[in-house]
Amino acid sequence: MLVLLPPSEGKAIGGSGAPLDPAALSLPALAAGRAAVLDELVELCAGDEDKAREVLGLSEGLRGEVAKNAALRTAPARPAGEIYTGVLYDALGLADLPPVALAAAERALLVFSGLWGAVRITDPIPSYRCSMGVKLPGLGALGAHWRAPMATALPEAAGDGLVLDLRSSAYAAAWKPKGELAGRTATVRVLHARIVDGVEKRSVVSHFNKATKGRLVRDLLLAGAEPRTPAELVTALRDLGHLVEAEPPVKAARPWSLDVVVSHIH
């Protein structure tokens, strides 16, 4: 099973690890793409600060992120699983997973990134700020920049197993599964069900969908679940107590869409 996650906007800082070693990162097919983004991002942020903030979409209050990007090559690196924070990662709780579940997470989880393309949670990276929605002056839109290298790297990473795609739309733009691999891919939508005047109403959850997705992955890891198909994933999640609604796609070689229905959002 390969689980595709979005990164977090906020990231942990500090640490005393060695600086970034690009050769130490997983998915070597992305190396050239990473080098290109890193070079332009560092140059941009080492120059005109206001221009860099505009390109990166940063508010005045996030001005310090520009200097952080300028120092990416010398900043201390930490495992990506420690760098990414926020709602999804809080719910996932990597830090307190038992050893067997953590080992499974290290094999299964892949975090998408505007700067790195995608990394495993063991990959040592510095804290940075560069979303997939950024359009760099030289390289252009990062979503488009990553499509060609991802077309090689992701099928290799997926192998012949299930792909559980929990990315947000901006990160999904960087790679879409095709052909037989698409048929082994499942996406998740979180719906909030509540009773209004005696009638059940459902709405798509926005912010809190991240927490639900984090809990789904954590539950699968703790249970040692290894579903190999979307149908097996549905069964595994239901066995873990989640209310999941799913229909096989009408056409072959299309991802499955799963609805996870929750009665409380937190």
C-alpha cells in the first residue's frame, strides 16, 4: 500500500541535524526536478524579499519564511515525518506509533511537496515554505513542473499494490494515476452527517477532513492492515469501525471514490 499525503503549510523548525543531502532523498527519479526548484527558490529568496513574498504568496507576517528558504542548503535537516505538522499529522501521530506500525508508515507514506516533489517520512529535509500552487519566474507552475518526473517515480513507488490518495487538489495536479494503476487507486471524501428537523443532511467537510484522513491512516497502520485493492480497503476501514460508502467506478482503469461519513467533526 502506498499512501499519498499533502504536506502541511506550517513546519517544525530547529534541530541539530546535518544540512540537506539531496542524494539521501528517496525517489531518485525526482532528483533533477528537486535540484531545479531548490536552485531557483534559494536564488529568489536570497534576492528581493518583497518579490519572493509575492511569488510565494506570503503575508507580511510570514516574511521570515523568505530568509528560511534562502538558507535551505545550510539549515539543519530532520526526517520529513518530524518536519510536517498540522491537523492531519497531529491526527496521524507518527511520534507515538508502536515500532511495527511506524515501520509500516515508513514503507507506505509518501508526502507530496512543491519543493521536493515527494518524500518519504524518513527523508531528511530542512524546514521550508513552497507550496505546489507556486509559480516560479523561471520554472513556472510547480504542479506542471513535476508531472514528467512523477510519471516515472510514482508507478515505481506504487509497484503492484493499492494507492490511497489523500492529497488535496493542488498536490493531486502534480500526478494522476493512469491505466491499470488508476484502477488500484482510491480517493477519500469526508462527509459530515447530521440530523436537521428529523432528516439527515450531509455536507462536505473542509478543514476537519484532514483530521479524519489522519485518523484513517493511523487506524490502518495500528491494525497492520495491508489492503491490496480499493475493495479490500473498504472492507478494512469498515472492520475498523468507519462508515464508508463506495461504488466501483463505471469504467475500468478509473480510481475508486470513497465517502467516509462522520457524525462529529473534530
